[in-house]
Amino acid sequence: MGVLARGAFITVVFAVGMTLFSRLQQPSAPKAAAFEELRPGVFRHLLDVSPLPQLFELPVASWLLRAADQHSWILVDTGVGQAFQNSLKAALKTTLSSPQDKLKLILLTHGHNDHTQGLAWLLEAYPHAHVAFHKKEARFITGKGKYAELDGEHWSWSLMKHVLSANSSQPVERCTTLQETQGDVSSALSAAIPDVSSWLPPDFLEYVLTPGHAPGHVAFVHKPTSSLLAGDVLVHAPPLFAMCQKKVVGLQHPPFFLSPQMSVVKESQRQLAARSDIETIFPSHDHAAGVNIRDLRAWIQRGYTA
């Protein structure tokens, strides 16, 4: 089988798996995954999900940040599938255990299903929580547009893009869009949430537009710990199809067939690597517990090879 034919076969098989993965409800998780504190005030809820059982396991993360007042909390991304949601519900209940604890903000890195599928129940369970995402992602998240409308650089995107569509329609009154290519989250939300600076002070959390995988993809810099919540601008995992590859965790690009503009993804990676205020990168799909910024720089210098 030629390289092109093999690539087409893999893409088609994975497309079928992702279609089922994004539209079917998985059974309840046998064991809930708690939030793990990876850095002071930075908690990760991680669960492996399997769009293609026995072939490909995808670690999916949601992040919980403890704000400056110690009782206000920020959730970054909401996961996918019923198993993940059951686990996330239990983890939030355990971590936000004090009567004073409040989930006040839900941030989305982008609108793909594996980052947004928990929005409906979260908005109902936490009626005072506000939602924010970048303005370039708004039409996909609010249901006014579909990723399939986007043109891409690679043939596999043209084949795969019809699997991805907006899966949420959020109440407009509870949404705020981040407007600039980067900025302070507290300042960006001050008009929509008048008291935000009392629990989320300026220079605590920064957003950075990192497009390519999605037009409005953003990463978040947690200033107190010099940590980057990277979303899908990077993947830290073994090669995609473990049955065909050695299982060595390393930096990867997000899949070509889920990323319309890979050249833009690489530019986003280079811009992040040039920053001096980041020590650890935490991708949403990570088989380890983050990667040092030096490893990202070295990977780029090697031409994106292990």
C-alpha cells in the first residue's frame, strides 16, 4: 500500500471512529478521575477515552484554577462523552467541597467536541458561572457556524472536516468573547463581570490566540506558576496509532485532519516557544504531566522530530 493510500485509509478509519466518539454516549466510567494538583492552584482532571478501542487511547483533560481569593474557581474546557462527564461531576464536587467554593468562570480553548461537550450540564449546575472564549471561535461554539465551512491546507482536512461541527448553543447573556490576540483575562471580562477583579486580579491569567487547529484557539498563561494551558496547539503523547508505532511519549502536532491550517499551528508553537514567562506547558492531550518549555524549543529546532 502506497504512502498516500495508507494515509487515506488511516484517515477514513479514524474519521469513522471520531464520528461515533463524538455522537454516541459512552458507558459510565468505572472509576472517577479526581482533580490532581500539578502546580499550586492548577488542577487537572484527566481521563483516557477511546474513539477506536484497542487501537487508540486519547487522554482528555479539563483544568481547574483556584483564583486569588482561594474560593473562586475557573474551569478550562469541559471534556467529551458521558464517562468523562460523570467523572468530571464527581471531581468538581470533591474539589469544590467548601460552601464558600464557587465555580465562577468557564474558559474554552476552542469549540471542538472534546473540549465543549460538558457545557450544557455545567451551565445548569452552576447558574452563576460565566463562559468566555475568543471571538473568532464564537460562531462555532454558539451554533451559528460549522468547522466544515473552513478551507484547509491539506487533503485530509477536506475529508475529515465534516465530522466536526458546533455542538453547543450557549445562552448569549452568559457569554463573553475575548477580543484581542492576547490580553489579561480579568481586564477582558471586567465589563461583563463587574466584580471580577476582586477574585481574579489583573496579571493572574493571560490568554494568547494560538490559531491553526481552530481559528479562535487560545492558550492560557497562569502567571503565578509560569504554566501554559496549551489546549490543542500541541499534543504530548505517543504517535497516533500505537499499534503501528512505538509507544514513546513526545511532542506532536495536533492531527493534520483536525487542523485546517498546520502552517499557522507551527507559527503559534514558535510564538509560544519564544516567550520567557513560561516554564511548563500542559497540553489538553498529554500522556505525562506537562513538558518543559526547553523541550518545545529543542523540538522546533530539530525540525519537529523526536
